[in-house]
Amino acid sequence: MRVWRVIARRAVGVGGLAAASGADRESLRDYLAHSIVTPEATAELQGYIADSFDRFLLTLSGVPPGGEGERLLELGANPYFLTLLLKRFRRYELELANFFGPGPAAGVQVLVNAKYGERHEFRYAHFNVECDPFPYADGTFAVVLCGEILEHLVADPVFMLSEIHRVLAPQGRLVLTTPNVHRAQNLLVLLRKRNLYDPYSGYGVYGRHNREYTLGEVVDVLTRTGYRIVSASTPDTHPSVGGPARRLLRRYDPAAVVSVEKIGPNAKGITHNMAGEDVSADHARIEALFAEAEGAGIPTVAVGDRGNEIGCGLLARAARRPWSGPACACPCGGSTLCAVPADTLVIATASNWGAYGIAAGLGLVLGRRGLLHSPGTEGRMLRATLAAGARDGVTKQARPTVDGIPAAAHRALVEFLHTVAGRAR
């Protein structure tokens, strides 16, 4: 299971997704996908929605309906997906809090959803929950929502939990969610002798998971800071892609999953060709193999050239500034940037060349020079594909070119790689 959900009281029962059951899930998902507070981070945030949508609904189900005069504090409200659901399905006066680093004590962010004709001004208090006293009086809130914050703290959760306890009303409720460190994915990663810790984040010290918890640890720290546990559960909010992909990995037990210029879906689930056209119906869902491989701790490698290929989701993660990628030409209104990441991504002028570089490197490491084909074989492959009816993906012409690059350049690159590998021996 991926997430601990703990509901605690200062001093009942929680239903299912009743608040959202009357709304179509896909309509809600689309509503959130068009509610982006930072448009320059659209691809990243839409990927976050795809990953966390079920958790949003589950968290919402732990929040009582609310009523006149009742106040709810949402910690870490940005990017406001849960805030929007609370406004839509609950009846509280909302107080929002964020922390973006040193800065003023308060701020406002404007979110415009053009498709649904909405404009929201989210005013928030700005403070560090780990060390700053909360700027609220004792007993102010009926509910405090602390979603996916605990794992980001770097020192000690006790101060934050004590401050939450202080600002809760005597029968107030804390709804807390945090990843489950005992999830199967982590165990598989360790069995494969890979590191389960997050890499350093470009968003600063709080940008990664610094410390994840077991259920017992969460219950213990809450109990010791004065809470009474009403409910603690470990639902799986990340349902597996499952099925054929998982069976293939079990059958072949690969050392790695590798794709070369295999296009994949953007953050909205739409797969585009290089012209930005929706070609989802024409392509196998190979991204399922990458999702299952990640969960099983199997390394993934991808090669791409235009950004719409599987693996290029790593570009958005690695960018120093939020980046959504080039706009598409289809009605989805998203980007052509594939949202599927890989552990290792090779970018080349033409994806073929990236694959040739990998072959040359493997041949050098393994002492098998024949892993990289010859320039003559390169020419024969191009002629054979033409004879089979292939056309250049850029020029659309039946000529011996790849992405508009003439055959002579491809043969020369293969010869160059052989020369470099030979000198490196």
C-alpha cells in the first residue's frame, strides 16, 4: 500500500467517496487538469494529477461535511487541487497556508480555469510548519488538513503536530496523509540493490521526501502529541497498470526495459506524433511496461529525439525551471512532451543515433565490437525499409533518409562511432 491515511482527534466514522460519488470521475479529473495555478508547470502538475487523483478523493472522504461558521486549515495548499475539491464538496471557511522559502508572511495566487469559466484568488499565510509558530489563535479550526507534508520535514514532526493540536478546536479533526515506507515498491527496489531515497531536488531542501514512516511510527508520534486516533488505514491510491505488462516482466525477468523512439502519452494521456497530432489509437501502450518496471525496481532506459518519446518525462523533472514542453496541434490542449520518465534518457539528433551510441558503448565495455553494425549494413537497412514501403517521418518521401538526414550522414556516424570505440580500447 502506498499511503497511510490517519484521522485523529484532539482529546465518526468516515464514509466512502460520498461527496464525489455524484460527480463523474473523469469530469472531475478534467476539471482539475484545467485548474493550473502555474501554467509554465502544466506538464508537471498534470502528471501530479494523474498520479494522485485517487488520493485526492480519498483525502476528501476523510473530511466531514462542515457547516456554517466552521473553519478548515489546509497546510501546503499549493497547487490547490484539494482546495478546489473542498470548495466544491464541503462547507467550510477555508484558511490556506504555504511555504516557498524566505519571504513575506502572506501572499495570494490567482488560478484561472478558462474551460470551466472560473477564477480563484487563493490568499494564504506563509510560514514554515516545521519551526514557525502558526499565526492562529488556540482552538480556531474544526479541521486541519495535512496532506503529504510529514515526509518532507527535515528535522522533527513534533513541533508541527503540536501547533496543529493547539489550533484545533477541542473536538477538532486532523486528516493526515503520508507515503507508506513499507510499500512493495520500496522492498523490490532494495532487493534489486538500488537506492530507494529520492535524489536531491531543484525545489530545495523540502522538495523531496526526506523521511518516510511506517504506520506504527505515525500513530506513535500522534499519540505522544496528544491526539486520539479515530481511523488509520493503508489504502492503495496508486492502482497498478497491471495485466499484460506485469505478466511480460514476470515471464522474461529482464535486466532492464529499453525503448528507442517509442512515442508515449503526455500528462493528459494523449500520444502525439512529431507534428503534434493525436495518434493514440495507433500505438501500443508500452508505457505500461515502464510503470511496472519502476514498481519492480527494474532499470529503464529510453532514447528519443523530439520529446514525444517515452523517457522524456525526465526532462520536465530535471528542468531547473518548470517546463511543459511544446504545444500540441490536437484538441487536448496539452503538450507533445511525453510524461513517462525513465531512469536513463539518451537524447540524440535522431533516435537511431542514440541507439547506435549505446551499442558502441556496450561493445566497448563488453569487448564485443560487433554489437555496432557496419556502415555498409546501415545502407542496406535503409534500402530494405524503402523496399518495404517506408517513408521518412519528416519529409514524408520514399527516399533513403531518416528524419530528413541523408543516408551518407548515417553511414558516416556509424563509421565515426567505430573509430572512437577503436581508439578507446
